[in-house]
Amino acid sequence: MPFNPAQVQAILFDVDGTLADTDDEYIQRAARLMGPLKLLFPRRDPTAFLRWGVMTLESPLNVLMILPDWLRIDDKLVALSNWLEDLRPRRAASHFVLMAGARALLDTLAARYPLGLVTARPERQTMAFVDQFELRPFFKIVASAQAAPYTKPYPDPVLWAAKTLGVPAEACLMVGDTTIDILAGKRAGAQAAGVLCGFGQRDELERSGADLILPHTADLAQAMLK
């Protein structure tokens, strides 16, 4: 069925590659670490190679992300990660990069819809992103990795978000850049929009059942206001 914006009563956003420009952040960080190896690339710029690597590894990494859920050790791993982070000196500022046009998009959509975050990131990391850019006023709920028994691509966090917002799951729109976002939304009975500004590619988003595919997250405003 074609995408039906009239059916949408709430919008749920992924973080990485959707609202946070994580792929470019990873690529820039990797490029800095390569040092002398940059000489191996045309114009000493490894960006194209690194971007190919990020896109190629996206699906295997998604599988690895849900392994802790399957093994029922996700809470223990998050507690360990928080403990290790507490041992390190505090950084002066977080390192996230906000996707271009994201704030204007959220400002437009929040005036018409309740918005939520549905992410596989742990709560502390998710809220660090939200607080770095002062986004709390935009989101009614935040479904981080521990909000539901299983994280994406299971439907659990989308169902939890819909229930918490008091909106039927089928009246939600899940927006994300990877197959796990699309699968989570569709399995919950929601509509799903894929964006091409992150880790995913058009063909795999289509195969996962995306109702709508946009070049960039910022393009969602126009799609919703038609």
C-alpha cells in the first residue's frame, strides 16, 4: 500500500543516521586515525573507501547489536559500559553531530504530532545526544535499548512507544535509515519511512517493506504536509 500521511497520529525517530549524522562522524574519526595510510588513496582522501566500508558492515553490525538481547545479557552490558564510562574523566562536551535540517524538521512536526525516539542506543548515550542539542521539548517519549524486552528489529520498542503515547501502533510512523528500523515498524503494524542520509541503501529499505523512502530526514516535513 502507498504511504498514507493522513493515517499518522505520532512519529517515531531512530537516532543514528536519522537525527544524528553518525556515519559521517565515524568516517571522519576513522580518517583521522589512518595517518600515513592516507597516502594509499587518490588525493590522500580515504573518505570514499571508508564510506563503502560503513555501508557494507551495516547489516552484520545490526545482527551483532541484537545478540545481547537474544542472550539476555543486554542489561549487564549496559551496566558495565556505564561503569567503565564513569571511570574515565568527564569530557567537556558530547561528540554527536546533528543531522542537517533536523531541528527545523522537529520544530515543524512537533506542532502537529507527538514525537518519540526509538533507538538501540542505551539510555545514557541517547540522552547525551538529546541534551547536547536541547531536544527534550520535542519528544514525548524516549525508547532506548532497555525500554522493551527486545530492541529493534523486534516490534517491542515501537509497540511500547505507541502504548506510552496512547496512540495505536498502526497510527504511528517509524522513521529510520536501516532495515532494522523498517522491520521494527512494519512488524508493529506501523507505517515506516526510510531515509538515505544514513547507513542504509534504497534497495534494502524497499525489500524490508518501507512505505516511503526519502533522500534525507529533513524531507519528511514536505511528505507529511502534502
